[in-house]
Amino acid sequence: CNSTLIFGIETSCDDTGCAIINEEGNIIAESLKSQNLVHLRNGGIIPDVAQDLHRKYIEPTVTETLLKANLLMKDISAIAVTVKPGLPLSLAVGMKYAKHLARVNAKPIIPIHHMEAHALTVRMEHNVNFPYLVLLISGGHCLLAVVQNINKFLLLGKSIDMAPGELFDKIARRMKLRNVPELSTMCGGQAVETAALRATNPEMFNLPIPLVQVKDCNFSFNGLKTSVLYHLRKKEKEHKVVADALIPEISNLCCAALIATTKHLVHRTQRAMQFCSINNLIPENNKRLVVSGGVACNNYIFNALKAASVDYGYNVYRPSMKLCTDNGIMIAWNGLEKWRKNLDIMTNFNTLDLEATSQLGE
Ligand code: KG4
Ligand code: ZN
């Protein structure tokens, strides 16, 4: 069988993800083993625990993907694997296993940069040609960039402290939202979003919008975290807050945090649009913004970005939900895009460490 089949492997954080896609970019099979519940119980990701779970899951996930596709590794054209950025211990499991598979089956490896994969996945589902503006918002990252080509990115700004998903995860943990039965299996971002939908009066909290005076495209969420925790402590002192219950104060505070985060994201994205116009980085007659990463699943944030982009003449896209969060499909897709252009296909990786340089950093 001569047709192209790319096997993708993702282990950069807390999801063990595998997928096979064909030369048209159709998904042949996929498997995703999430560690979310374990990390929720531990109150956050402990790198050693994440590594142990990846070690446990990697082989069954690869095997399950091949079984679902009714294929053998010998039928695969190349193995695409995330090499950075991420938790080094987690990344190492995927890379080591990919190298093992490649060696045993004599297959090339295509090293993938996790953020580039997030930025490119949209092209699997939508006809978005280069160049376009991308806003990547997840648990580990927050950046604005122009995607100029498969391997050419122009970084416009990034977070100077934490990522928005991390902010939501920390707020949710501090509020013990996972003790609320209906929120118990959700990640922090989903829990905050769901709680916010119950808000009756978010204006009861005044949260500052970060970096309003700063004339660049960077982000900051530390100040917001401090403000949310300050208000929470104050309400606790007034005995207005009972942990584990979705009382109005909690819903209102979640909503205020979501609104402030959204305003910040919108503000910085609009600055990036102005920058792109002044510097002719995006064609005037074909302006597109792509939003991706786990936080892009948030409908309030996405709809606000969409509404705010109209004034700037931008059409806004996001991948379907399961492609916004970490998965093996986006890695396979990036591998396919590189395979088609004969980029970064490594056949001699025995002595070499897998490397990926990217304008998106780390
Ligand atoms: O892209 P992703 O799966 O992993 C990283 O690379 O970080 O993103 C996970 C992050 C978590 O912080 C999670 O709380 C956040 O995305 N998230 C959300 C939503 N769903 C997931 N944040 C806000 N609203 C959501 N609906
Ligand atoms: Zn990610």
C-alpha cells in the first residue's frame, strides 16, 4: 500500500494522544487517554505522576489506534511526534517511544512543535490559507502570531507570566469547584465557564483589566489571579462563601474573572490586528483570525473575539472542540503538512536528539 499515512503521537502535558490520518487529511483512527481526573485529585499536575501515566498509556494507546484503523506500523509512512514545548518528562515518553517504533519498523520521524500544531490544525477543517493571525490560548501558553507558512511564524506577543487556562485552573482549585457534583469531572476552565453561567451580578466584583496602558501585544494574568483571590478571601471572612457550593458569590466571581480575561484577550488581539495592518502582514481583502488551544473551547471568549473582530474586517475561525485541546490528530496533521512539503523528515535519529526550532519559542 503506497498511500500516505501519518501516525501522530502527543505526550507534552497530561494527555496521551495518538492518531492516524491519510493523505487527504482524513482521520483514519484516533485514541486519547486523558490524565485529567488523576491531576484533579492531586490538585495539579505533578510531573513525575504525569510521566508514569504516559509510560503506562503510551503502548496501549498506539496499539489501540492501529487496531481501530486495522493497520500495522509497517503500513505507516512516517511518525510525527511532539518534541516541545511541554513538560520535559512527559515529552520524553512520546519521543522515546516514537524513536523505538521508528527504529523497529524503519520509519522516518517528523518532529513537531506543539504550538505550531495548535496553530495549523484549523486547516484540517477550514480552507484557511497563509498568512493568518492566530491566538493560542491554553493551560500552558498564551500567544499571538502571524502564521506565514507551515514552518514560518512571526511571534507578536505572549504572556509575561501565566496562561489563561492556568488562571482558570488555579481559581477553580482555590474555590474547590470540583467538590460541586455537576462540576466534579470538568477541567478548571470548563468549571469556571459553567459556574459563570449562573451569575446574577458579576458587577459586584471589580477586577482590573491587565496591561491596558501597555502598547504591545503581550499578556499578563498574574494580577487577575491576585484580585480574584483577594475577593474570595474577603468573602470568606464575611462568611459569604462556603467552599464546595455553587452559591451566587462564587458564580459572580467566576463570571467577573471570565469577563476580565475576555476583555484582556480581545484588547491584545485588536492591537495585533492594528499591527498587522500597519505592517501589511495580513492581506487587507482576506483577514482571518484563528483561535485555538484548550481555552478556545470557551464559547463566551470565542464569541466575544468574533464580535470584536468585525470592526477590523476579520473572519474568525476555531477548530472543532476536540481539536482545540491537546490531541494526537493535530500532531499527525502537522506531520502531514510537513510530509507534503518534504520538511523535517528525519531518517537518521539514532544518535541525534529530536529537535524543532520555532519562532514560537522554547
Ligand atoms: O490545549 P490544552 O488541552 O492543553 C495545554 O496545552 O495547556 O488546554 C487545556 C486548558 C486547561 O487550562 C483548561 O482549563 C482550559 O484549557 N479549558 C478551558 C475550557 N476548556 C478547557 N478554559 C476555558 N473555558 C473552557 N471551556
Ligand atoms: Zn496544548
